[in-house]
Amino acid sequence: MPKNIAQQIILTNPIPNNEEDFFRRADTLFRATRVIMDIIEKSKSEKTNHYSQRTQKINN
């Protein structure tokens, strides 16, 4: 249990007290997500290109 009003405010509304840290972590998470999405898209693209090349060889 909080011993004073300041501790209660921190517990009930942590973002304003740690706003910079919150947004720094959110930005890091967003960037990591974008990197993962780019890797997945690149992998999909490479697989598609591979299958396209195989299909062209079969059709020719």
C-alpha cells in the first residue's frame, strides 16, 4: 500500500511520471517490430521469386 499521496499518484498514473522512458521504450518496440516485419516480407519475397523462377523453367 502507498504510504503517501505521491506514491498513490505514481501507482495509479505511471505514464506522466515516466513519460520519457515510456515513449523511449515504445519507440524501441516499434522499431523492433518494423525490423521483424521487414525480415518477414523479405523472406516472403525471396520465396516468391524462387517459385517464380521454378515455374518459368517448367513452362519453358
